[in-house]
Amino acid sequence: MSICIVTGAAGLIGAETVRFFSSRSFRVHGIDNDMRQKFFGEDASTEWSRRALTSEVEGYVHHNVDIRDRAAIEALFSEYGQDIGAIVHTAAQPSHDWAAKDPHTDFSVNANGTLNLLEATRQYCPKASFIFTSTNKVYGDNPNLLPLVEEETRWEVDPSHPYREHGIDETLSIDRTKHSLFGVSKLAADAMVQEYGRYFGMNTVCFRGGCLTGPGHSGTMMHGFLSYLVKCVLTGNPYTIFGYKGKQVRDNLHSLDLVRMFWHYHEAPRPGEVYNAGGGRFSNCSMREAIEYTEQRTGKKMNQIYDENARIGDHIWYVSDTRKFREHYPEWKQEYDVSRIIDEIIDSMSRRV
């Protein structure tokens, strides 16, 4: 039985990956030291998720390892060697704001940690699939230079622009733009993952995620848009909207839809590939629209605060064009739209808050 190593295993995407790959007859080893709690506080801890994985997933093995610990990563990879068939790397420092507070930690986790994993893969299991969750923030604020028009509840791209119908594709420049320090550390990792594929011929791929979401998210103010929004509606805690009149648009991809993308890639890998991975035109909303829907669904009013100062590096409008992935893997089908995603988060969060 082949081994799948999942970093950030107790997080939203990691836990979904553990369950999915385990159901496909992989022996799954998870790496996660609950750095999310250190980044964002007790409410963001993924310990609850780790306990669930340990008790519910047959054969799951958890490793309380920091991906920055090169010796520990090499020891794990050397122990299992060629038995490792897939590495799904979801561990990260995921916040713009937090990165600016501690750039050394942000870069060491996102960039150096990724390099440790890539090199361990090259040394001990070079034929394995290496699947990396990158981010749309590698494009910096170039999306904000698009011709945008203000509508009643959202910003949109001008109807004459090529991105209007399908969203932003992988040809958008990653250069000459403000990324945020988080965006830079993820861009460094993204480029390195590509390079190991192109230079060494390894089966590496970058999935540049939009808002990745689902009921397994431990959302906080600094990370986890829909999850945190729902939590604030349910608890009555204040929710701050930063700039753009709350009309900024996000596309939202359910964790299971993303992990199915991982699986299709693993089944037929293409070295050094890059794919935009978001909800696209099928699943997107503005902050205003998400708040309105959640209020209607729960029967509760959000305690809103509006701050005119937008967050540095925040996208005014971002919708992913996923046609490249669909062309390469036509069997992949997206199942969750925004309303279904929010409904799931509400149902899950109601049992946790």
C-alpha cells in the first residue's frame, strides 16, 4: 500500500486530503504541529481536527513535526522512501497581516519549509506526486488594475474585458506588483515547486487557490473568509469589513472540490504545472452578498463594523478561470456553489460555537 504524506494535516485542506486519500487505499501520514494556534490564537487551533482524524481515519499516523525542521523531515522521508507515492503540501502561514508582523517566520514556514519537502522528495521518492497549495496572492494586486465597475452589491470586471466571462487565468503577471510579504513567501515556494518539476523532471504542481473553504475551517479574522463570517453571525461577535464598501468579490472553492483536483493530478501528473483553483463563475460572492445570505439563513443580524482602510494586498475582485485544469482533466466536476458551502459551514459551526 502506497503512502501519502500530508502537511498541515489537521487544517481545512489537509484534513480533507487525509480522508480522501485514505479512502483511495493510501496509508496516510500527517504532519502538523498546530502552528495555526500560534499564529492566530486558541480559537484557531486545529487540535480538534487532529483528534478527529486520529480516531476516525483507519491507519492514520500523525507526526507533530515542524516543516522547517529539515532533519526531522529527512528522517521521515528516508524511513518510508520509495513507498511514498504522493506528498500533498498544505501547511503554511496563511495571513497577509500576520506576515508583516513576523516576516522571518512567515518566509521560513512558507518558502524554506517547502524547499525542505521538495528536496526530501527528490532524495527519497522522486517519482511521487508533489502537490502544493499555492495562492492567488502570487499575482499580487495586479487584479486591482483591471477595469472594474461598481454594481449594487459587488464590484465586477467591465463587460468588455476578456476576464468577464471566465475569470483570471494563469497568464496574469506575477511581476511588478505589491504582493504583501505573505504573497512573496508563497510566490517563492510556488516558483521553487515549478522549478523542481521543470529542472529535475519531478511530478510537481501548484494549485493557486482563491478562497478555499468548507465546514472544516477554523476561521479567524486574519484568515478564513466565509468560516469567520459565519462564526461572527452565529455568535454576535463584531465583524469588520475593510474597505471597498464591502463589495469586494471572492470566489470560493470547497475543500472537497479542491482535493478532487489533487486526485486527478496524481492519477495523471504533468511535471511543473500551474493551475488556478477557485470557485470561478460557478461559486463566487461579495462580502455584502455573503453577509446577506448568512443572515437570511440563520435569522440573525451581523454586528458589522466598517473600516474605510482596505487591507494591504487585498483583491477588490478575484474570480478564477479554471478552464486550463478542466482541459487537462475533463473528468473533474465542481459540485459546491456558494449557497451550499455556506449552508454546510453554518450547520457545522452551529455545533462548534
